[in-house]
Amino acid sequence: MTAELVRGQNHTLPQTRLEIRVSAGTPVVAGATLGDERGTVRGIEWIAHPGSPQLPGLEVSQQAAADHRLAVDLEALPAGAHRVTVLLALPVGAGGPVRFGAVPAPFVAVTGLDGTEIATFTLTDLDAESAVSALELYRRQDAWKVRAVGQGYAGGLAEMLADQGVTDPAALAGSIQEAVTRGLARSVAPPPPRTPEADRVRHATGSADHRPTAPPPAAPEPPEPLADPATTGPAHTTQPHTAQPHTAQPHTAPGPAAGGPSAAGASAGGPINYAHPRRQHAAPPSPPPAAPPAQPGQPAQPVAGDATGWSMDERLYNQIWGMFEDLARAVAAYRSAVDFAESRMDQELDRVLSDPRNRIGGAGDRAREAARAKRDELASRAREALDRDLAQLAAEAAVVEPALPAAYAGWGNPVWHAHRIPMEIPMALRIGDLHLPERTDLRIPLLVRLPLERGMWVDSGRTASEAAALMDTDRLRRLAMETAVAHAARLLAVYPPGEFAVHVIDPAGSAAGPLAPLVESGVLAGPPAAGPGGVASVLAHLTRRVDLVQMAVRARAADSLPPDLDTGEQLLVVNDFPHGFDDRAVTQLRYLADEGPAVGVHLLMVADREEASAYGPVLDPLWRSLLRITPVADSHLADPWVGHAWTYEPLTIPPGSRVLEQVLSAVAAARRAAGR
């Protein structure tokens, strides 16, 4: 039976290999410290945090997240460690809440490897605190216990570390927050939970989004019948990964409603209408029933659209995110099981060979052979479980990929050849594929929400990846610009006519070749801007648009916008940054990056960050605000669950295909027909 603890209460732990699950409702930093018999932390080597996530017997996440899984093996802790304290803190500078009183009460559960809850604790009565000691595992004689602590610190992470006896806590807190900031910059943002407050709504201006300042309370996550260890959270396990067939459990990574009947829009004058034109107030329909198993005892046959949602597009969107998470956790289970097998072999060998009698004769050799055989058996079982999961996911991908709409499909999908410009925007857009080395042919579409929540940066530097380092500089820059043009074309093709405009800054005119499809089709808002004057003109135009829409939203006066202002979404493509940008232009670009997405102005930059180093750290916030993608394959993106490094593959147009020209021609024709 699960023990529901209150502050100060303790409970005996029946086992020493555990998982600590944190559900916070908002991204938090999770860490842990080790203490001796007096609770003293002996040094930074006894602290697990995002910048140093692994200690013997302890692993934490490398990034801030709303849900964490911390791995604990109490028998493998360093000698002298008698206490494990779990720490939570709000990330600094991430644009989120700054105190726990403004977010749902964090929920912490101590579970076994099979997911069975042993003890739970809800951290209530927090207010100005931005860091909290959640609970501690401690040794009493020969037994381990868990105690609910719930001690908050208004001084944040530094104050909490100081209370733990850490030397120079401010410096360590700063390094932890910096590691979290780097992780947020490279992490793929997960889809938001389905709540009325989190649904994306569009203003009457057609360009601005209303977003809640704090997420609604989240119910504690139910235990999952799965032990899926990961290097950034889930506990180690010697048991094979036993995830149920993917279609048997509908995905619950929902996004906002994208379908349903439309409602009348706001009038031209008066206050801005924040009501979602397609708001549904009931629960979304259940996914279609999975196909019956081909044979008794076999996994159910995959079905495209096997997720909750109002429309097939939404179901496919949620299903893809479910596949993404399943693959991340399945690989995490395998990697951690292999790591555990290696560490257990080392421990057994150390224990046997520490006895001098076993070093003579064949006893040592027999011990080595037995330990290696056990290691190989555990690794083999883990690989068999992984292969089963990968086979099921591959079968699902084979069913889902042909069913994708154009916005979710690759350029080689025939759906693009029959594409018609839609009358409303889709939920998301595919900008590439992701895969892991355990099975490189199993690709997960990388979907970003629409309207865009952050801009993108196509890295044209040769230091971006090993593949880029082998390429000629000019070839790499051309490929980066071609990638940006293809993304701009996809955005134009999935928006209704006249609701998306593309501006281009090409200061030296060096991208005339890659830009030719956009220029010749006539879909650009104006000719590519060149020279200092052209750069200044485009930036001034978009800066004015951001200022005016912001003022209209704040004043609730949509009718005050000038009649010549284009309230549709705007995309600024910048080539070869920072060439042609003076200090004023750089400041304006940073302003657009910070303030533009909220009112429908987005950046798509093509740049080599090394070449921008002359501006020093002033541009670091700009780079962090953009999603970095590459024109060649590169392992730089992290998933939001366990933090794997995923290889990003850009979308490529099949050789000899005219699909890009056909799509842009369709965009131009739709605009002419709409009189835009």
C-alpha cells in the first residue's frame, strides 16, 4: 500500500533500488546531494545536478522539465554516504515563474523498478520560495527510510545549497542554472497539456497569441508498468523493458484543439476577442480502436491516428509525439540496463578480487568469466527487449508516414504533389527528422507548433558538426540557404492565402541562386533587401509592426491599427548574419527575436555563430532564443523526457524533383485568386 506522507513523516523503504518521480506542472531543476552520518555534504563530488548528473548510485536529469525520474541505487552509493536529499528549484532566466507559490504544488513519488509507488508527498504551502528540499532517503541502522521534508528557500538554489553545507554555494548555483539554460536552448519543446488555458488562441488581429502566465494544476502521474532507466533520470534495472504494444495505450501528449465547428470572428472594432474560434468545451473523441492482434499473444497492428484529438491531423500530431517519447524511453531503458550490467560486473570483480586468496590459481579467472557471462546475459536481455520495442515502433512509423498531411510530410511524400493551399493553418509543421544510433532508419518527424513559438537558426558554420567540417565553406553556406528557402516555402504553403508573408535580408546579394525559387514565383513581400539601406528599411518595417500590434493588444483596440498594416504572420529570413549589420541593426534584430513571436513576427536566420563572435556575448541571448537546425545531419537536439542527443536530419527535396517550384506556384496562384 502506498504511504501518503505529510511534511516530517517517514516511511521504511522495502528495497534499495528505486526511482523518484517528480511531477511539477512547470519546468523545474531536479538535483540531489549526498550526506554523511551528520548530513554533511563532503564536496561537489557528492552533488548530482544538470551539469554533473551522475554519481555512483545516483542519476538526475540534465535539464529542467515538468516531469523527472531520478535513479537511486542505495547499495551503490559512495562509502560514507548515509543520506540522499532530493532538491527542486525553478530555473532562472527561462521566462517562467519565479516562486513555487505561483505554480501547482509539486508531487514526488518514490517507486520500485516496476513502477509500484512506495511513498508519495505533495509539497504544499509554498509561497515565495524558488527552491525546496523535497524529501530525503536516510539510513537508520541497517534499514533505509524516506522522509518528507518540504523545506523551501526564498533565497533560491544558492541558499538551499548553503544550508546543505556546500562551499561557495552561489558559484555552484550559477553553474547549475547555466547548465539548465544550455539544456533549454537545445531541447525540443514538448507539446503542452490539453487544458482550456493552454489551448492556443488567436487575437482578432490574426497575428498575436494569448498565453497563460502559469499552467493549471497537474494531477499526479499514475504509476507506469514500466521501468525505463535513463542516463538522465529513470532508474537502472536488470529487468527487460516491457512496454506494452504502442497501439494498446493511446497517446496522451495532447495539443490544443485544431478542429471543430468555427465561430464568428471578432468585429473590426472594439475590444480584441480572445475566444478561440474553434473552441470545444467537451472532451475530445477517443482514438479509433486498435486493430485486433494478428495472432493471439502478438502486438496489435498499428493504426494511423491512434491518439486522442478532434481531427485526424490532431490525432496524428499526438501520435507522432507519443512515438517520439516511446522511442526515447525505450532506448533509455536499454542504455541504462547495459550500464547497470557493466557496473554490476565491476562491483562483483572488485569484491571477489579484494580477497588475496582469489588472486592465486584459477579462482580469479573463474570469477571474471562468471561476471562477464552475467553481464552479457543482462545486456542480451536488454537488447532483445529493445528490439521488440523498435520493431513495434518501426511498424507504426510505416503506417503513420503515408497517412500524414502535407504539413507533417516530407518533400518526397506524394501528398505534396496534390497539395492545395488550405483555408486554415495546421497544428504544426515538419522541419526535419530525428533518430538515435540504436536504429538509424527509424525516423521520428520533428514537428514545431504553428504559429511558431520561437525562430529558427540554420547553422552554416563548418564547426557545426563533423559532416559540416568536411564540406567546402561556400557549398555549406549555399546548402544552409537552400534549407532556409525550403522551410520558408513550407510555411507559405500551409498558411491560408495572404496570412503569411516572407521578407528576406541578403546584405551582399550572395544568396541570389538559392533565393531564385522565392523571387521568381513572386511570393515574397518585396525584393530581397541588400546593403545597409535595405537592411535598415526591412528591420524598421517589422519593428514598427511589432510595436503597433503590441500597443493594440495592450489597449484592447484592434480597430486602431493602420489600414496598411499587414496583420498576418511575418517571417524574416536573414542570410549571412552578421554581415551588413551595424549595432543599431543588431539591436533591432534582437528585439524582433524577443518580442516578435508573441505578435506574429518570426526569424529564420542563416549564420555561422563563429563569425558573429566579434559581437561578443551580447548575441548569446539571440542564439539561445532560436531553434538551431543544420543543413547536414548533426547530433545536437535533446528530447524533453530523458535528454538523449538526437541526430537531426534536414528535409531534402528528392533529386530532380520540381516539388518546390510546384508548391510556390500554387501559393502564388492562391494569392491571385484571393486578390492578395
